[in-house]
Amino acid sequence: MSEPIDLNNVIEVNQIKKILNNKPDLIVFFNEILTLANNSLNTEPTLTSKISIEPYEEPILSDHESDEDFMPDPCDDY
């Protein structure tokens, strides 16, 4: 499945080609780079996820009484 074309990229490529229009060697080189990039993108293997997704488990919450063991009562200081 191919990705949608980003028109900003097309516009940028056309702008670069206009700039390079008076430099035939550079325009040939730029076109070769575009061809290589396009071939590389089209032959790129499809990414498949090999990460297994673990089911969500609700965490065990402590009750109020056990919290007192870990947290001092702020009123005890007075």
C-alpha cells in the first residue's frame, strides 16, 4: 500500500529544478538522485510489528489503611 503524495515535496522539487535549469550537469545529477530515492522508497520492505502487545491489567491499588504505614500523618507534628 502506497502512502499519499505530499504536494509540498512536489512543489519543492519543481522549485529546485527551476533553480538548476541553467546548470545542465546539476539537473541531471538531481534527476538521478530523485530516481534513486524513488526506487529505494518503492522497494522498501513493508514494516511489520514483531512486538507483542500485552493485555492491559488493572493495577492493584492499596487501601487507605495500608497507606498509613508509608505516609506519616501531617497532623501528628502538631
